[in-house]
Amino acid sequence: MQFTKHIFQYAGIALLLIAVYACPAKKDGAIQGTILPPGSGARITVAKDAKTVTTVDAGAQDGVFSIALAPGTYDISVTSPASPFPLNFPGIVVKPGETTNIPPIQLAPVKSTAVLSGRITPAIDTHITLLYEGKERAAARTNAQGRFEFEGLPTGRYTIQANSPGYANDTMEISLADNQTLSQNMRLLYISAIDGVDWAGGTVRARGVGLPPRNAPTPSVRREMTKRAALADGQRNLLRTIEQIKVGPSQNLTSLLGEGKYVQTLQGYVQGYRVVSERDMDGGRIEVELELPLTGASGLSSYIREK
């Protein structure tokens, strides 16, 4: 009886150990997919919370890959010499004991040898992201002179995103043709506390108030003249706000452009204002609020950009 008792005890311990060691394996899941065309030398990188978890190569013969992973949400990136960009697949969910199948990933062959380069000011620690068809395709940091370069780009429209600590983020739209070499510079605006400037939203706003004229032939003409006066006052206030914007800790727009070009540049820029609001006040006065973009295609940064 004693011997039988020990056998059951040992058997119970053995089963417990098997269960303990077997549990983690059962809890793992996997990601599986296929890279097309096979033999492209594709490499799959799995990241979680911006940290690389593992990297594997797709099968040379069939392009298949399978990666065992703990349950969670991962970001997948596929790179290949046969494709001009890394392909990114964020938010891939892995469930316990299940395999998440990714639809076949078709690598686009290089159809162009277009080159995009340029210089970003400021040069220090500027990060460049290149988007193609709304998706991030490549990223780089500028060198000590603020220069960047992307090679082997296919024909199409791209968005360049630039950000640097202490400066407003900016974007630019460009088009590339077959085998084109394009140089495009950008100048970022320095962030400082200025009334009317929304750095996060990339806009500058100002109000203007118009007084009704003493003599006007009709009420409608009087109101139109009052609104024109409000718009003119709003533009003057926009200029006063813009004059405070800097392109560096100790450099303003006047010193960058020179007095003559500064006035000409701002006059053209301010004409692109948008009327955000309009309201009638007592005594026949009219108040308007005007807005201008600071960044982007029609922003202030595009007017002071070096060609």
C-alpha cells in the first residue's frame, strides 16, 4: 500500500510538472503570411511598443513565414531589396493558441530610380518621414548639415513630414516622375509664446473691427464698407502677430528675408486669409476673425522656404 501511495504521488507530481511546462506553449499564438513574389529576400520585423521583438526571413522557395508570439498587439514591417520601401502593418493582434493569418503581401518592384533630397533648417536632430499613398514608406534623420536623401522611389505623389524639437511640425506635398532627381528644402518655424498663434493646430488668427462710415448712400453699402474696414483691420493685426514669429531662437523673419523681400512676402501671404467668424456689434460695427495657415502647402513656412 505504501509503495502504491508513492507511485500515485510521483505520478501526480509528474502530471503537475507537465501541465506547468505545457501551459506557456498553449498560451502562445502565431502570425503567418506569404510574401510575393517568393525569393525576394524579404525580411519580416515584429515590434511591440516601438521595440523590436524578433526578425525572420521569408521562405526562399515559397515566401512563407510563421512567427510564434505571446498574445498581444504587434506592428509588422516587411523589407526587401526588391521593394523600394518597407511595408508597415500596424495593430496585428495575436490571440492565445491561435494563428493570425495575414493576407498575401505583394512587393511592388522598383519601377523608377527617382531620387528625393533636400535640406531642412534647423539641421539639428530633424526627423524626416516620407509617406506614399497615405502610408509611411521611409524615414531618416538629417545629417549635421541638415541634408537628407531617399533613393529608388517610384513615380507618384509623396508627403514629406519634418519635425524637430522646439520647432513646429511641417509637411510638404511633392510629385516625382520617372528617373527624376528632385531637391526640396524646408524651413521650420521656431515655437514661442505668441498671442493668436496655435502651434499645435498650425494656424495664426487675429480679429478686426470696422466702424460704419458717416455717409453712405444705402444701409447695404454702409454694411459692406464697414466689413471692408473690419477686414483691413484684421489684416493689420495679422501682420503684427506674424512679425513676432521666429525661425530660430534669435532670428526673426526680417533678418532672414531682408527688409524689402520681407514686406513683399508677407503681403502676398496675408492675402490668403480665411474669414473664420463675423458678427454685428452695437453702433453698426462689425467684428471679423481671420485665420492663416502657418505650415503646409499654403502656410507661412512655404513662403520663406529656400528654393
